[in-house]
Amino acid sequence: MSENTTPLKLSVIGCGYLGAVHAASMAELGHEVVGIEVDVAKAESLAAGRVPFFEPGFEELLRRSLDSGRLSFSSDMADARGAAAHFVCVGTPQRRGEYAADLTYVEAATASLIEVLGPGELVVGKSTVPVGTAARLAEQVAARVPGAALAWNPEFLREGYAVQDTLHPDRLVYGVPSLSGADTAVDAEKVLDTVYARIVADGTPKVVTDYATAEMVKTAANSFLATKISFINAMAELCEATGADVKQLADAIGHDDRIGRKFLNAGLGFGGGCLPKDIRAFMARAGELGADQALTFLREVDNINMRRRIRMVELARQVCDDSLLGKRIAVLGAAFKPDSDDIRDSPALNVAAQLQLQGANVRVTDPQALPNVRRHWSQLDCVDTPEEAAEGADAVLLLTEWKQYRELDPGSFGKVVKTRRVLDGRNALDREAWESAGWTYRALGRRNV
């Protein structure tokens, strides 16, 4: 076995969504991995093969990695001792009342890890952090543990595709000390190449750069995607004003290979735990650096995105004869995107709550997210199936484009509603099929027939 394919002992600090997937994936690659999670119940649950969130393919990966004997979980940081690389995978939520990222968990995890860190070992940041964080943490590591070092290796996981994105990423990015002005005996690139040996061998593109660039890659990528989504939603606003059709517009401009069709689906906009907080943290950090004018456009990106939710409520009122009071509304979808149970900053739930505040009787359904909805949005009425949600409904709103909702038969589904009105908040339904079955179809940015 060559040097670059030698299995390593690794630790993963923080076993939420990112950390748990990363830990199991590294074990799948052949390494000995210990996941460190301060939440004892979560650590025990993962150790027993119980998955605390929904992610396609992850449960099978977790159990396979546990059964191999290469993966374990602990709530004791001391169990991370002796690992060649320690991956910091804790959350960086938006600070309450501010745009900036809250680095409390990153700083606490790094401080605890330093207590057990040894010379020659590598701390690897994967959390999404403001530019400048890695350099500051690298100084702390070097000061406390001479001979240890820090690298930054941002993650690019898409919820619903996290296992695929970890084991078969479209690129690897290393922010290494040697390109960041730090003098260290640890060859960070070599260690990371050993960690990702199978991925590197597959020919995955690799960018080796300084800390600042590596930190910016994730936020820049998310800002670009958010901008593209908000661009087509801004076009949807113009389409509604002019009578144009945003889906056909997106198809037409998407044929230009400089633009591409991906992320040009007009609708309710983005949510979740990454894009909204990342673009806001990016703006906040630019302001701290005196470069706020460079990112002022992101404020409008954010505004356009939030306007989509308001517009969806207005459209629901319009189709319900200009009054939501007492109307029964079925909401299909609660997660911020399909193939996930994540309801953080969910546009669907935001719309559902606004409809209810304006007097509608709202019933929400979702294939995976209902336990989270019942836990955090107890004011909403949740039901298990689309048919239960739509029984006697004055209007049906598709707000998360789950496959089972896209494939509903509009003829049989129409038998349970009071009035066949559907609002396609994701431009995901076959308009012709629904209209042929007697439904009034409306969607954001689509021509009103």
C-alpha cells in the first residue's frame, strides 16, 4: 500500500448534519474515525446507528461504517487524542439580532481540542466561517501546541445529496499554512491528500490555496447561487407585470452555456441553514473589513428572496376571492427543500404561518419534516398525507417540490378538495395536466390563463 493510501486515525469534532456525514464517509474511505459530540444523547444515538435527521443514503452508510469497526462516537474530547487530523464540523449560525456569524461553537471546539492536541497533528476546519477566522485560530494552535498546525477545508454539501457530495465531491479545496505565511513542520497538503486518497485518485479537481481564499470559496459560491435564484425571481416579478412567462424565459436564457439552466427555477426562493445566513454573514464581514460596498447587491438578493414569500400569500388571497378569512388551505411541503427534513428558514412554513395569521385554516403535510414542524411550529395543524391536507380545501399550495407531490394524479386528487385551485410555488407541476383535470393553476411569474 502506498504512503498516500495509508489509513489514518481521524477525529471529527461536532456530529450534527455535517460532522456525522463526514465521520461516516471518512470511515467508508478506510480510516479509523472517532466522532466527538458534546450532546451525550446524540453521541449515543449515532453510536447505536440511529440517525437524528433525514438524509438519503446516510442511515445505510452510518450502519455500514459502524459495522466495519472503523467508526465510533464519544462525548469525551480525550478520545480524539492521537488522531493525525481533527476535523472541526460545528455550526456557525447567524447571531441573534445581527447579520454576522456566531463563532461560539467553532471557538469552543477549537479551545477544547487544543487541550488534547499533539505535535505533528493537523486541525482541519470545515465549518463555514468569516474570512480571517482560520488565521486567528492557527495562531492559537501554534502558540499552545508547537508542532501542530491548522488547515481549512470547506464543505460543499447539498442537503439531499450529502453522502454523494462527500464521497464524490466536484472539487477539494485546501487552505494550507504554507501559503498563508505560517511556518509549520506539518505538511497539511500531504495529510489531506492521504485523508482523501481515493477521492484524489479519482481525478477530483483540487485547489491548494491560502486560508483567506479557502474561507471565501464557500460563501462566494453560496452568494453566487443565491444571486442566480434571486435573479430569476426578479424576472418573475417583471413577467407578472408584463404577461410574460418566467419558465419559458428561463428555458430560453438557460440554453446559453455561459448562463446554464441550473438554479433558474423561479418560485418561492431559497431557505435552509446555509444560503440565507451565509450571504448575511458575508455582508457583515465585508463591512468589518471596510469593503461593504462590494457586497451591497447581496442585500437586494436577500430582499428579492423574502418578497417571494409575501407574494405567495398575496397570490393565495387572490385565488381565494380576495379573502383568506375562514378559507381552508392545504400546504404541501414544510422542509426548505425536498429530500430533507430541515425546516430552518423554510419558505413553506413562513407562508403557511402568514396564511394562518390572516385567518386561513391551514393544514400542512410533508413526507419527512412533520416531527420537526410539530416540535417547533406547534401552532400549525399537521397531517400525514396530501389527501388529508387537501380535504375540503379551497386551495392547494405546493411549497416544497417533493417527488410524490409532483407525481400526484390531478384527477383523483381533485376529488377531495372543495375547489380545484392549485398554486405551484415551485413551478414543479405539469400545468397542462392539472388544467386538463379542471384545476385553476397559478404560479409565480407564470402567465395567467
